Amino acid sequence: KMEKTMKKICFVLTLLSVAVFSGVSAQNQAVSVGILPFSSSSPKLSSSSVVSDLTSALSGYSFVRLIERARMDDMAKEIELGMSGLLDEKTAVKQGKVMGLEVMILGSVSASGVSARAVHVESGRIIASSSAPSGSQSDIRSLGKNLAYDIETFLARDNVNRRRNDSPDITLKFWITKKNGTAVKPGWPLKIGDSIVF
């Protein structure tokens, strides 16, 4: 009888450890992020320097796998050709899906500062946005930190929701009996020193 109980306990512990470790490994996977060239109306601040600083800021996060700037620049040129020089967000998101991106960052540079937004490519939703009063490296680093935090928060919530919807219902039933064979039901008192069996 003791052997059967130990097998049940081992089975339940194995089941729980598989569930926990698969959740941890899913959250440790890197998300592919592409940063498109920012539109710029500022004569003082170049879009390429802002994107370069933002790339450096985001490269420090282990959950972010950045797509090469050259590939993103090529994608932007391809979209601009089809749109007569304008970068359309919807077209960019569609192109991002084709490239296998999960998150795309778009933004603008103006005399009043830098603004950026992260778009979840699969849903087309804006999942993060931030702005900086200037294009200084510290401001762009802060902007990148805000974007990374919001992206990670969205992905964690999305992961939890997906796991809730995809996982089968599991019902575990436990019962407790005293050593003398008497069943212990919920709410029944146990005394210190009572021996029980699961």
C-alpha cells in the first residue's frame, strides 16, 4: 500500500514539475524584434542615430532578439517604393509577418523629441509606447527601457492567457485517511500527533 502511495505522489510531482519547467522555458524564449527607420522632421537629430541608440538599449535584454538594421532598412525601402515614399504602418506590419517578426518598433523624431511604439505583428495592436524629450543617449536608453518593460509585460500576459486556453483541465483529487482507516473529510479537525496517509 505504501508503494502505491509513493507512486501516486511521484506521478503528481512529475506532472507539476513538467508544467512549471515548460512554463519557465517558454518565457525564456527570445522574441524577434525589428526596429524600422524612424520618420524625422528634425534638422538637428537624425533618425539613424536614434535607431542606433535604441538598438543598443534593447540589445541588453535577453528576451529580445533584434533583427539586423540592414534587413529592416531594406524592408522600409521596399514599402516606401510601393507607397510613393511614405511608410504605412499597416503595410509594415504585414511585411513584418512575412519576415517572421513578432514585434515591430516604429517611431518619429521631431524638434519636440522622440516617440516610439511597439506593434505586436500577429494582432496589429500597439503593445508599448514611450517618448523622450530629446535624442540624447540617456533619454533613448530610458525610452528603450520603457518599451522593453511594456513588451515583456504584454508577452508575459499573452503567454499566461495562451497557456490557460491551451492547457487541458486537470482535476486532482486527494483524500486523507487516519492510520486507523477513518476518512478525514474537509473541515474535520486533526490533532497534533495524528498519523495520516495520503
